[in-house]
Amino acid sequence: MNLLSQVFVAAVMATASLAASAAGFAWITVPADATGPALTGAVWYPSAAPPGALALAPFTLNVAKDAPLQGDHLPLVVMSHGTGGSALGHQDTAAALADAGMVVAAINHPGDNFQDLSLQMHVAPFISRPRDMSRLISWMTHQWPGAGHINDQAIGLFGFSRGGYTGLVEIGAVPDLKLGETFCVHQPDLPFCTEIKGPLPAFPPADPRIKAAVIVDPLSVFSAAGLARVSVPVQLWASEFGGDGVTPERVAAIGKGLPQAPEFYSVPGSGHFSFLVPCPAQLASARPELCKDRPGFDRVAFHQRFNAQVTAFFQSHLDPAQPATH
């Protein structure tokens, strides 16, 4: 996604209305440590408190802000946004998962989010993003005020676009960034294109705490051999027309390369941005290339089905009855 598009999408995501729900909502900050800078983001969680209007002009979020958490042994799902996106990029899905009894945490990836694009065109985020998600899991299961209510044996991951890449690395895939040379044909002067020609840092190891992953229209720099170590269940989504460097063929190749066949969905009529929440009317008018889907595709209706299928997948693979082991 180009810079202007990413900034716009982030603005939409930061202000778009949440689906009506009883989800509790709070901002979070994972402190900086020896492995990385502070991570800012948001968490959705089950709550008995009634939702209310949280004004983020010109929109309103329908959430129970800072309300008490309800439940024990709750599954945790962590979310990784696309390049230049934000922690609120899939807020409707997060709210649906919280409604279903899960805690959902998402952060802004440092150097690759709508407020800070300093590392976006470099190799660095391909290394740091998986580490960000592991740090988030550790903080949520030990330092977050509601950590004692989380079942740390029931952790899932949701990742979109470059976040899909992030999720695959987290569950054991080994990338080959030199496969990214195809993205450099028309932009050979990008720092990424220069950096992949030299020695590359080691990638973070898989995080064994993750028991299932939803991977959505992922950016792929994986060979079949690089996917061979993935052993957890995967729900894989592909748009029909792709976009932003993601192609249906590359996503399908990931599905074929995984040792265990994923629960695979190719969405007829969809483009890459169809997985983002529907845009408010005035923003759809301002940026139709990001908000307007192809004729006949109903993004609102699709998201209802998408969120239901994502929720069902995590419910089937993250056992809420299994006791936590803090």
C-alpha cells in the first residue's frame, strides 16, 4: 500500500464505528524493553457492562470503555495489522471475538504504522513484527491487569496483509526475503531492495504459545520449504483480485505449501481492501479506490460472514475449558 493510502486507511480504521456489541474496550501500552520499543494498542474483552458512545469525531465507537472484564480461562487472540495500518484496523472482527468470549489485543507495529512509517520500506519490520506479537502475548498473559482471566494455553493470532506474513512467521514459517525481489522491479531504489542483497538478520523463532492462526490475504515471501514447519491449524483467506503486492496465486500457493491443509476461503468479487471494515460515506467518496468494492460485492454483508467464520474457527481450536497455567 502506498503512503497516502496507508495514512488514509489508518484514519478510517481509527474512527470507524465498532459493530454494536457488549465488548469492553481499553487502550494498552506494552513498555519498552531490551527487545524493542514500547507498543501501543487496544484490547477488547467480554464485559457485562452496557456499551456506550465513545466519540472519535466524526464517528462513534459503541463500547464499554474501561469496563470490568467478565469471565475466566478466556482465550486470547492477538492481531497484526497491514503495513502502515493501526491497532484498530480490524475492530469489527475484534468486537465479534470479544462478544464470543475472547480477549483480543492489537498494537501499532513500531516504524510500520499510520503515525510512524520510518521503517516501512526497510527489511527491519520483517524481523521486528513477529517479535512485537510475542512481546504482546507475554505482556497480556503476565502484566495486563486482566491477565489472571486469560487461558495462556488458548492463544490465537489474526494477521492481515503484512500482518499475515507476521502471523506465518510466528507459527513457524521461514521467509526468504529475496523472493521479494519481484516487488522491486518497478521500485529498485527502495531500501528493502538494497538491503535484501546483503546479509540478513536472523528471523525470530516460532512462538509455540500460538495454537491457531487466521491469515488474511498475506504478503508472501515464502517457499514451500519455508512453510514446512507450520504445525498449527490455519484459516487462510484470499481475495479474488488481490492488490498491494498480494496476489491470489501467491496466497493459494501458501495454502498448498502448508503441511496441514488450511481451512481455505477465496472470496468471490473481493479485492485486498475488502477485508478492511466498511468505510463511512464521506471517506468512501474521498477515496473510492480503497473503499469502493467491485460491482456486486457487498462489504457489509461479507464482514458479517467473515467475522462469524473467524469466530467459529477460533472457538473450535482454542479450548476455553482448558485451565490456564500462570
